[in-house]
Amino acid sequence: MVVGEVAVETDVVVIGGGPGGYAAAIRLGQLGKSVVLVEKEQLGGVCLNRGCIPSKSLIHAASEFSRIAGLSKMGIRLPEEKATFEMIEWQEWKNSVVSQLNKGVGQLCEENGVTVVYGTANFLSADRLGVETGNDFETFKFQQAIIATGARPFVPTILQRDGIHILDSTDILQLEEIPQNLAIIGGGYIGMELGMAFAKLGTAVTVIEATGQILPQLPTHLVREVNKNNKKLGIMVKTSTKVESAVIKEGQVELRVTSEKAGSENHSFNKVLVTIGRIPNTEELGLEQAGVKVDDRGYIHVDSAGRTEQSHIFAIGDVTPGPAMAHRATKQGIVAAEVIAGLSSSAADALVPFVIFTEPQIAGVGLTRDEAKEQGYNASATSFPYRANGRALATDEAEGFAEIIMDVDNNTLLGMFVVGADASNLIGEGVFALEMAARAEDLALIMHPHPTLSEIWQEAAEGALGHAIHMMNKK
Amino acid sequence: MVEFKLPDVGEGMHEGEILQMLVKVGENVKQDQPILEVQTDKVNAELTSPVTGIIKQIFFFEGDTVEVGTTLLVIDPDSITGSESGKQVNQTKSTDNSKESVSNHVRNDSASNRIVPSKMESSEQASITNQSHSAARKSRRVMATPYVRQLAREMQIDIEQVKGTGPAGRVTEEDVRNYGKDEALVSISQVSATEEIGKIRTTSQKATPSIKQERETRYHLKGIRKKIAEHMVKSVSIIPHVTSVDEIEMDKLVEVRENLKPFAQKRGIKLTYLPFVIKALVITLKEFPTFNASIDDETNEVVLKNYYNMGIATDTPNGLIVPVIRDADQKSMFQLAEEISSFAQLARDGKLSLDQITGGTFTVSNVGPIGGLQATPIINHPEVAIISLHKVEKRMVVREDQAVIRQMMNISLSFDHRLIDGVTAVKFTNRIKELLENPNLLLAEMV
């Protein structure tokens, strides 16, 4: 830094233009603050450029592709030739989607008076931020700062990621061809989403999971449908299995895996995808100059408003401990912006829903029955199957169920879960019901439009109360 | 099935307490037969059955507080009146048989045939269960909507501390807003002597039955108490109060009253000092019109009233109630005495109707029989003045440089300083003093 350099003064700097950061910046603009948003690469962050959006476009394409085989029973005759998936053409389509959203975020920032600076940010002190922009260096003096630098895929050193054979979740979405076979290390939601998508596109997929179950964060019964489909799609799942080494030989990756059941085995794959977790991007930010500490895993701890121990510096999203989800980051970002503007906002008591784009999708919010019982509730779980829903049958998506966890002492809803087609959209009603502290009656008494999947909530709620129409009720 | 919901029987009431259930599950009821008695903010009402039929379910117990619109019970109508089953009819009848406030909600609601909530709990029960359970329950998420949570944050209230009165213990917007008011009330209520008496009464009543000595006892402000609290806060926050105290020599009035007592007794009337004071007040109010007035806070206009409705602050087991004697200037001393004692009884029994407690233009608070030297009474908004009468007792006073014993009574007058100045107030009390010290003047001023 040049001595005596003039710093640009601004109310707030936001570091990172992902779903948390850009939302915070826009909200600050709305609240009349001058705000500088620093982005290293592209607005929209991992979510928009390398995560949620690109992966969902692949998952969607794969689902459409896999449905072709089932069309004939609906009377749709296709030409004799075999359908093919051209990943390179998919890349073009995906890029157009990403760039459209990207431009949208840029416009929103501009319209809300947010100054976007592209570069790498570094705290110089507790009130100054340096940004390297190509060959230039700019300094900003701020009143408040929001750290929203997100997280990146974690690849342990024994698995030397090269981006060609050993891939992380970003790399695999850049492929131009479908791999013949693929090993996925880590059967969490990213691994399973991508694994099932590639399996639908014709890849032979093997999932290696260290714990006893894929999607280990979920109760077993929510994972059952996915396990069934793994079999249908020919996905080989190795649970309770660890990877000991990975060696690249003649364009193939040789994995040595061990499990108690099978001992040590060697397997060879075209590609290996590593999805065992994410680590926060907090190392190269100069946080020590700003007086902000991280824990031994690199996370920044914050209060319900998003404040770090430096009360004028906030952190949001994947750099803070908790589920690494875009919607959580967005909520935290808006809260931090509002707190900076003097409003009494808090992210502490908002429920965080989850959505998993496996086949079928899984989504949920609130407490599982076991969690509810641990907290001392007298909880019941009632589910209603998709196969009893007319719409699900008419669209050939009859697998799955909706589940309602209810406090039987007063019929209030404690948790809502759904496994099946469009679960990701259906859970919106669940979040709303739980946030409004609804009772099962509230879901049961309202009209759900027919014929839609949303009727499963009404039926499950009626079931919880003992009077579902389209299934037998437990007495 | 007909769902019988708690109707709004008073002006914009929110909730009512079930005093008495007059029917049981399985009992046959006729249309218009009284089925339960509720107590709202200040009025008691008997609710009658909208249809003839059999009581199928009752969701609440006596003593429960229920929000307006909540289903109280379900009636299976007789087949003869079966055609009505698609309707919801709520009828109410005030117990005093006055024609006022009979609200008929008739809704043609095909949905009323729908499922009845299979289980309901009053807020009271729910909150008790919450407390009686182990510490595991403390980690539970407070039931409140996102808006209510935000409101609590804005009001800097820890939502965990707010007791929910909604179904199954939900914290409602009202709970959050009232939580703030409860706090405010503590300091304000100490200002008013009239107020204080009611308060001590209630707390001691509630506190004594518990054998285990807890350091604090908590219970919810509700019903009349809650209404009083809200009203006091409003009054104090709007009106700049000033209190002026004077003493009155009562010997002549004592004598007059003693002379009249036998006559009153013949008519079965209990004659207190109050009718005399009311007479004196009415005379004085006519001479000082700004004391019988109100300020319209919205239009900034003063409203002088040419009618004299005297509110009589009355202590009841549930708290302070102010029945209103209408057109006090047109009533005889005996009529006033009669009305005062009948109103006091109705108030204690909780049987006053809405029109008997509204429309006052000036309030008298008679705490004398209990004691007290002086007070700073809170004005009954939107009125502009209130007078407290204290104990009549023999005191040593100086008359013509001699120490003599006289029957003395203190009066405390609180007035709205926006409208009335100190000098006017003293002139006002001087005039009352004059009239009460020379009761013959009351005769002279008679219309």
C-alpha cells in the first residue's frame, strides 16, 4: 500500500457477492447506506455460478432424459434411434441460464445504489479494507463490514484433486462429456444429487460413504426411496467404507477402499468426485488485522444479528457455523443489513428448511419425531403416500410420502417432511405452517387445490387427526 | 352440527371469562334457552342457544378465558329444526334485559358442517402444563408468528418471557403489546390511591391461598383488571394531572344527615354523605362548565356538557368499576341515594350493563369509609376532573383563635391542566366547601 493513499469512505463494505452478500448489499442500499460490494469472481457466488443453479440444471436435464424411457407407456412413440445426451450442449444452455441470473443480480445492485468492485479483499485494520483489482489497489474506509466469503469444497490431501481425474463439485459441472464410470466419495446431499443425475445420464456410479447410511444427516425412513432408486439406477453404494488412497494410472483413478465387511479392495474409475464437505473461505482475508477470530475449523462465530466479536464487523452464510445453505445466507445477510441500519432484526429464531434434489427429492423443516421426543414433546408422526394422490399418479410420480410431526397434547405442528416429486416446492407450505405456529387442523381445514401434490399435506394433517379421506386411519 | 362461538357482547371486546356453564354434554336444549354465562371486560351476559337440539361437545370449563370467535360448544340440532344446521346463529342477551347490544350474527356458512376441532385447550390450561413439565420443555421453540417475533424484538421484549394466551399457548401480538403495558402499570398504579386499594385487595386474595411461600406470585392481568390497567395508562399518558387538596368542616352536614336519616329509613333508603356531595358538585359544575367537559384529542376541541352524569368509583372483588348516575342534576337526594346503593350492589355482583358504566361526565371516588388522608386520583378519561372524598373524622382545628374539635373531611381534586388552571380549581373546591359547610345553601340552590 502506498503511504498516504486516500481511502474511499463508505458506510458498509460487503465482502463476497453470493446469495448472502448481494442480498445484504441490496438491503443496505434500500436502507440508505452507501455500500461497496467486493466480489472476487462473479456475482451470485457459488450458488449461482458453481452450485445450486448449475447443478439443478444438470439434475433437471438428467431427469428429463431419464423419463424418455417411460414415455411409451403413455402412448408417446419416439423415433427408433437411441436418445443421447450431449453434455457440451448442456454446458451452453447452463451457461446461458447462469449468465442471465448473473446479469439480473448486477442490475439489482446497480438499481439499489450498490457499488460493485471486482477484486480480492483483505482487511488492513478494523476499519480499512484493501482490494486488489487486477493491477490496481484500492482502499476503503468503512463503518461496518459484512464478511460473506462463503465456503469451498474440501478435498483432503490424500486425494490429489487435479480437476481432470479427481474432481470437486465445481469441476464436475464443467465436464464436456459424460464419464463412463464415476466414483463419488461422500454420500451427502451434493454427492447423491450429482451421482443420481450422472447415473440417469448413463454413467456407472459408485458412492463411497464413511458412515452407515447415505444422506447421514437424515432419519433412515426419509432415505428409503432414494435407496430404492439407487438400485434401479444401478448405483453401487458402499457404506461404512473409507478411502485409503487414490492413485492415477493410465488415465484411470485407482481407489483403495476398506470396510469391516469387505476388507480392503481396489477399484478403478474414469473419474472420482470428492464431496465430503466444505470449508469456509476465511484464511486469506486478513481477519487478524481486523481483530476477528476463527475457530479451529475456520468458522467465524456470530450472534443472532450476525455480529462477530468486533461489534461493527458481521459475518453471514457459509463462513458461520450451521447448515451451508443459500437461503440461510440470504436471511442472515438481510438481518445483518437491517441491524446495521438500526432495525431490530434477528436470524436466530427463523426455521431453516432443507431441500435435497435426489430422485425423488427430499425436503423438510422443523423437528423429526425423534428430535421432538428428545425435547420432551409427546409427538406423533403421520405420513400420507404419493400413490394415494391423483396428481402423482397422473404424472407417473407415485413414489414418496408427506410426513407430519405433531404435538399430540395440543395438535400443533412440530415438523413437516416430504419425500417425492417436487418436494422442494412443497416444503414452502411446511415452512409457512410452522412459522405461523399452525395446528394440524389449520392444514386440514383449508382447501388445497385439486388435483395437485399439495393435497398430501391436507391428507397427512387429517391423518394426524384421525380422519384422512384417502387412506385408512390409524385408531 | 351447529358450532356455538363466543360472540362480541360488549363494545369491541376480545375475550370473555366463562362464569357458568348451564348445560352439560348430552343435555337437550331449546332455542333461546340460556346455556352459559360469560363475563367480559365489564359486563356479564347470558348466552342462549341458537337452536333446539342436543349439546354434543363442550370445549371449555368454567373459569376459562376465551377469545371472541372461538367455538365454545357444538349443538346437534333436532331434526325438526334440521334446516338450520347449515347456519350459525349466535344470540346474546344482556342479563339486565336492556335492549342494547343484542348482537345477532347470522352467517350462512356451508362450511360450518365441517370438522370440529377434535381437541381444544384454553390458554390457561396450556400454560399450566408448560410450567409443570420438566426443564426439557424450556428448550422448546416459543409458538409465535414471524411478525410477532419481530414485534417483540422491536419492543425489546424477550419473547421467551411472554406468556402466550393464544391457542395452545401461542404468543399473540396482543400478548407482546400487553407485556410492555404490564411493566408500565407498576409505576403508574402507585400514583392512584383509589387504584391502589383495588390492587392490594386482589393481590392479597390471590397470594394467601398458597401455603408454600414463594418469593413471587405471578398471574395474568385479565378481564376487568386488564381493562383498568389499560385505561389508567391511557389516562395518565394523555392528561397532565394536578391534584389540589382541601378540607371541609362537616358538622352541619352531619347534623342534616342525622335529621334526614329517619325519613330515609322509612323509605328503606341508606343515606350516606355521597348524595349531598353529588348535589353540591352538580351545582358547582353548572357554575364551572370546564369541569364537566372533555377534550376531543383528535380535533383539539373542548366539549362542554350540559348534562351531568356522575360516575361513582366502586370497589368490587374484581377491581374498580365506575357505574354512572345519569342526569344527577334532575334527581332528588333520595333518588340519588337509592341509585347509588343499587348500583354498588350490581357492580359487586358483576351485573352492570354496558350503558350503566359509560357516558360519565365527572367522577367521584369515595374512599372515605375505608380511610386515607389524601390522594392523587387518576382522571377517568375522557373526563377532565375527579374528586376523592376521604374519611370524616374529628380533628382539632382553630376557630376564632380557639382550638376546637370539628368533624373534618379532606377532598382531593385531580384536574386536567390542559383545560383547567390551579386558581380555577381552588375556586371550584372553595365553592364545594361553601355548599357542604352550609347545607342550607343546597336548599337555596334547588331548581
